Amino acid sequence: MKLRKFWQDSLRFLAHYFLGNIASILCKSIRIIKINDDHIKRFEQSNKNYILAFWHGTMLLPWYLHANQNFVALISKSKDGELLAKILENWNYKVVRGSSSKGGDDALKIMVEHAEDNYSVAITPDGPRGPAYKIKPGAVVTSKKSKVPLVLAGVGFSNKKKFNSWDRFEMPYIFSKAKIIYSDPINIDEDLTFDETSAMMQECEAKLHELQELAAEF
């Protein structure tokens, strides 16, 4: 057990230093098609912030594409979350640690405060433990409370390795093609009731499934 823990700790140590560079090299090799990103460009040009949500299993490309863009990222407090947090810090994200299961209320409050303070916010709404492709409240509630528009993003790869993890994580092969499709901005009324907010979550989940299916078509 001690030897196994030694190797696990050693791999995590190495990942802290090399994984970000490997991820960057991989993403730079991909030919990326962006669809319906005009409003994203307008947000960037006018320094207007927004909430961006994408499935946990497709997160590599959106994280990469929105590096160096004044984004806050919500990352779990797990050991795996530590690795992702390190990569995102190297990509100039402001990282907030927390999830629906650990530190969730505090993390959500911090995300809302950052959104109100003109940071864009990136969230994997089915993370950090799933179930996969099921939206939790984070993205919708952050948008609702901060009065900042929500944008959903579906991501697909022409050639990929799909892992047998809870999120069915997708790793594109080098030099493959990728497609990211953005929704139109969704403005969520701050006065929605609990039931209306739940209904909005279901609508967003259905829309994100639709975007994901379209992005997967090559």
C-alpha cells in the first residue's frame, strides 16, 4: 500500500509540472470549428462577462479555448481537482475550489460574487461526481443571482478516446478535428420561483444535450 501511494503521489507531482504543457500541445494540434460564437466575440470585445457551461466529459477544449480571458473556474476539492486546478491556474484562470458535495454553498456564493465583479464563470454543471449529463443548480443559479447571461457549449471530436470514467471523459487524438457549438445567451430572471428555476434547469439540460449531439456530428 505504501509503495502504491508513493507512485500515486509521484505521478501527481509530475502531472503538476507537465500535464498543462501536454494538454496545450494536444489542443494546439487540433483543427477547431467554432459555431455560433459571434456573441462570444462581442462579449470579449465589450468586456462583458457571462457564465459558460459545458459537460464535464468534454471539458478539455472549452477550458483551453477560454484561457487568458478573465474567467473564474469552479473545481472540486478532490486530489484529481488539484491537478485540474494547477492546469487552469497555468492558463490564467482564477480557481475556486468547491462542489455540490463539499463547500458547495460557499463556492456558489463566491462564484456569484465574481460574476457580479465582472469575471466570466466557467462551470461543468454535471461535475464533479455526476451523474453524467445531468445539470446541477450551479450554472443556472449563478446566472440567476448575478444577472449575468448563461451560454451553453456542446463539444465534439472527430477522433477521440472515450474513457470508462463516470463522466465518460473524451480525449481527442492529436491532429484530429473538434467542433464547439455555443448556444445563444440565456437571460435567467432573478425573480424565478424555485419551481420555475428547476424548470429552467431542465430546459438548459435539454439544450446542452442538443448542442452536444450536433457537435458530435462530423
